[in-house]
Amino acid sequence: MSNGSSNNNNNTARFDAARRVAIFGGTHGNEMSGVTLVNLWMQNSAEIQRKGLEIKPFLTNPKAVEKCVRYVDTDLNRAFTQENLSATGGDELPYEVQRAQEINRMFGPKGSAEAYDVIFDLHNTTSNMGCTLILESSKDAFNLQMMNYIKKAFAPASCLVLLNEHPLLKYSTSRSVAKHPVGMEVGPQPQGVLRSNIFEAMRVILKHALDFISLFNEGMEFPPCTVEVFRVLERMDYPRDANGNIIAMVHPNLQDCDWEPLNPGDPMFQTFDGKSIHYQGSSTVYPTFINEAAYYEKQQAFVTTRRETLAASAIRKA
Amino acid sequence: MQVDEPVLLPRLSRVAVCGGTHGNELSGVYLVREMLKTEKRKVDGEPASVLMVLSNPRAMQQCSRYVDTDLNRCFTHATLNGPVSEEAPYEIFRARELNALLGPKGSRAAVDLICDLHNTTANMGLSFIAYSDCDWICLHIFRYLQKQMPDTPMRFIHFDVSTKESYSLDSIGKHGFAMEIGPQPHGCVKSNIYTAMKEGVQHMQDWIRCFNSGCVFDGGPVDVFTMVKNVDYPRDGETRSITAAIHPRLQDRDFCLLHPGEPLFQAFSGETIKYKGNEPLYAFFINECAYYEKGIALSLARKKRVTVPSIRVQTDEEERASEQSFASEEEE
């Protein structure tokens, strides 16, 4: 029984103990904090060991890591679609589709009872997002409770939660193979660069995450809680000309202002010859992933979000 | 001759501004594209002929630093003129094309000035990088930019490399320098960085126009940082992977004076690794992404004050007069 189910009067959701946990690094080969941490822990896992828990650090895209590029043929973190996972063609398939199938065999199969309980997928961004946890479902009480725990343990430093449940904008991530997928995104850090403060922050939030799982497995009950999240609304592309070339940059007033309110009429882009383009939406939004280098080719200058408070039921080991 | 007589230098008739020498350093890419779109001639003073060049279009298309090999290391005399097979890296061919367009390097036909636009992930503000600490043209342009852009941190870096060994695109011109601006992640354009680069190039063009029309530029002091050595990351003996990151107390502090005993790296084990050199030196290119593969975590420089003389363009008459007197000296 892996989904939460209420079976007592207090509406405490019960989950099986999380025995199998994976830590993915190098899903994007040039996001160095995760690559470095996973390499470190594959050599010496003392730091991540917890009693009664199998924790597997794993480099998901070794070819991309070796070349220090985001991907070789196609973005691994978009590759875990049902279509890809069941595709035939073996060696002829794009490298990352082959990898996705291998990862699904090792840590899945996606959607089955045999899948890993939790996968942490480590990422960096050029955006000024600080420490961000990425949630794929607003109904996953286990993940919500974990994120609540991490936020409190990390305070007063900030760790925010991005919820991407948008039917069109959500994508098939490498972590989606697990029952409880958790994205960890820390920035700003340029691709290919390792910044000590970013590396250490990721290390700390992961430690809190593993502590949570450990406590949960030991039988601790986590009371009902609320978690503030930022829910993805819309993807905003750069203004482009008829040939598809970008004709404006993120406006200096918006650059580095992830999570701050963007009001209708606020400057959003600045053309190369200095003109401002303003946000035309009807209400205030909270932009993030502002000026992520990898998203230029995905037609995304930033995403808009709205603030929401999610309620999570109490949880306890089944 | 009076001590403060300006040094006379030939006019800068042909100037090139190059972007995309590294295909993922986007401020230069977008700026040159924009300049190509809106090419104008100013009417006051004689127009300098400015060539806008996108140096490495294939790397730009893939948004990578290079396709086969770093273009900005392909401009040594040996690489430009030596034998080349059909299987040679793309950038070797491209370097030869650029040499034909802007050079040939070392010849009278070479352009008078090359300004090569770059970005860095290091927190270097606006830096000029040149092979000479006594090229008065480059130093005067630098002084002029410092005055026009007082809010932009600006430094002049000197790589003491002989003409024979010089390897970068800007070495093709009779005068040349790289305009390096950071911090900007590769593959990204940040509006403040783009704007600084755009203003820098505009001011440079203004200066050139002024110089060519006969203005005298007063001399004065310029602080020059001369590169002394590079420092690599600590690495694992077997795998050669890095075992430490730039120390948080040094990260982003380009051009600070690093004293022996001060923190340099923080090992993944938590240990602080200190700078063990003999003399305090100025750190720059701290944590430049592209230098991991070149074995450079940071570079170290000495600083000195150079006195730049006042200069003026040499008129045609003065040029003829000096050639004649040179010829008559030879006869004697």
C-alpha cells in the first residue's frame, strides 16, 4: 500500500516505510552541484547513510556529465514519457531514451509497486531561485510533509516549494519513476560551474530530507500541516522576430527577482535597443525560473506562479 | 622636444568589433547582431570604417563555446600559416578565414584595431585584456571608458605574451584587445551586462572618431594587472576530478589582493586550502566555467601603475615628413 489512505478517525494517512531511496545527479550533465555530490557519495557514502534505509546515489546521464553538457541527444528530464519508456529500437534510440528505459528498469517500473519509494533529483539553475523543492502532485501528503519538515529545518534560510501540476506544462522527469518524486533545484549557478555556497546548501537540504525519511521510518507521526507553494501557471517566452530570434532580454527590474510579485504594467523585457515591454496579465503573479540559460531553446524566459497554501493530512508509517 | 609633446600615432581607418568568438558568450553575439541590423554612420568627423563580425557562427548555432577546438587559441602564426589537413578542426579553418578578412596578422593590410567581445562567469566587471602594457591606443580607450562609465568596475589586464606566441583573435589587428564582461552565465544574456558592453563599444567608437579627427588625449596613470600565473583546482590523483571548490570567501572577489595564508579552496571534505604563494597577488578569472578543462581555477596578477603619454593622430603630412627624414637618415 503505497498511497496514503485514511484508516482511522484522525484521518492520518498511512504510508509504507520508505526503504528504497535514490539520489540522482547529472540528469543534466552541466549542473555541477548534483554531479559533484553524487560522485562524492558513490566513492564514500558515510554522510548519506541512515539505518534501515537503502540509499543509492546515481549518475543518470554519464555521457552528458563527461562532456559537461545538458544532454547528448535529448533532454533526459523530459524523456520519461510512456511512449519513450515502451519504445523499441534498442541502440537506434536517442541516448537519453535508452537511459530512461534503463533507469525505469533499475528504479521503477514507473507506476508499479516495485518502484523506488523516493527519488531526489538534484538540479542547478542560472536563475536566482535560491533553494527550491519541486513537487509534482498537490495530493502527495508524504512529499508535502517532507517539504514542510525541510523548510522548517532549513529556516531561517529560505527553501521554497514550486508545484508543477499544470496539465500542459508538467513534464516527465527522471524522478517520476518513483512513488514520491522530489526535485531539488538550487541557484543561481552558471552551467558547468561549481559554487561552494550552492553546493553546501544542496548538501544541507538533502540531509534534512534523509532525516525526515529516517524519522518517518522509525514510526514518528507528523501532525497535519499546511505548506505554502507556488503553483505554475504559465510559461512566458521572449519576444521574438519573424525568424524566431530573440529581440529582447529579461528587464533589469525583473532579472534576479524570482518569487517577487510581478504586477500588471511592471517592466518584463528590455529590447536590445533599450525599450521596455510590460507585463500585460490581469493580476499579480510570482515569476520564477527567470532567465534560465537552458530554457532559451524551450521558449521560456520565465514561468508565472500563484501562491497557494496546501493542506497535508497527518502521516504515519503503516 | 618638449616633454609633454603628444605621441603621434597613425589613424585608425579600419576597426573590427567581433562577437561570438565563443558561441555561448551571448552579450557579444546579441550586440553584434543588433549592430549589424542598425549600422549607422555618424556625420561629425570622418567616419571610421567599422567591421562587425560574428566570429564562430557554428558554435553560436549550437550555443557552445566551440565546435571542435577553442577558436580564441587558433591565432598563433604557426596555426595560421602551418600545414593543415582536411580533417583539421573547424575552428582552424575559421581562424584562417578570419585572418584573411581582418589580417593577415603582422602585415600592413591588417585592420588597425580589433575589439573582441567576451563574457565570463567570473565577477570581473568590465575588463580589457591585451598583450601589451604600452599600446597607447588601447590604454587611452580604456581611460576614456573609465571616465565615461564611472559606475562600472573596470580593469586593464596585461598578458605578457610575445607577438610570436600571441594566440587570440584580437592579435590579428595592429592594435587589439578583448572586452571581457562578467558575471554572466554562458548561454544567458543579462541586461545589465549587455548594456555595459553596448555602452563600452559605443564609447570606444566615439573615442576613435575623436582620435581620427585630431583630438589630443591627455596622458595620465593607468593601473595595469599583469598576469603572473594560473592556479588549478586540487584534483584526485587517479581520476583527476576536482576535490574542492573556490572558497566562499574568495568567490566573486575578483581583483582582491590575495595574501599568502588566505583561503583559496574549500575541499568537499570541509577542509580549507590556503594560498601558499610567496607574494600577495591579485586574483581574477575566479571560477570561470570554461577554464575547468584548461586546469585554471583562478589567475593571479601583479599590479603596477603605467604612465600613459598624451597622444594625437599623426596627420598625412607628418607621416610623409617622418618617412622622408627616416629615408635621409638612412642615406647618411
